[in-house]
Amino acid sequence: MNTLRNKVQLIGRLGQEPEIVTFSDGNKIAKFSMATDDSYKDKNGTKVERTYWHNVVIKGGLVQVVENYVNKGQEIAVEGKLTNKSYTTKDGEKRYVTEVLVNELLMLGSNS
């Protein structure tokens, strides 16, 4: 029997300083954007480079690591799962957000 799993692994750089959100019960989350790069050759053989942006959310004990050691521009690897949520704007428009909910983080390089 095949078991489908929701798993994503990304290597990239932080696009902003992590935002640490503290809730009334004392729990915290860290949120930031992460850029990953990809390249390919188009039909003319010209190299095309593209940057993808990902919304990252970290909960639990890893928040302290992010809070103390992770900064904008730093290269990291994350592993987690994709989550989706929706909200309605004040103008009544429905918006959808995809986030990576991280359960493992590895710092790969220094800040650049």
C-alpha cells in the first residue's frame, strides 16, 4: 500500500529578517520569506534564471534558533510540509496563502 506524504525540502536564502510573533499564552512562531533559485535553457539555448519565493512558518523549539541565529540573506535548508489557508480581505476578496510549516532547519552559510 502506498502512503502519500506531504513533504517539502528547500535550500535558499532568507528574503527578510524573521518576524517573531508571541501569543498571549507565551508560544511563539517565526515567519519569513525564503528565496530559491532555478535555471534552465529555453528553446533557443539561452540560460534562464528564476527566483521563487516561499512563505515559511516555524513553531516550537526551532523558533529560538531562528530568533538567535538566523538573519536576512542567510542560506538555510528547511524540511516540512505545505499548508494552505485562506482569508477574506476588507474588500471581500478571498485570498489563498501557501506556507511551508517547518520541522527541520539547517543553517548552511553565513549572512551575505
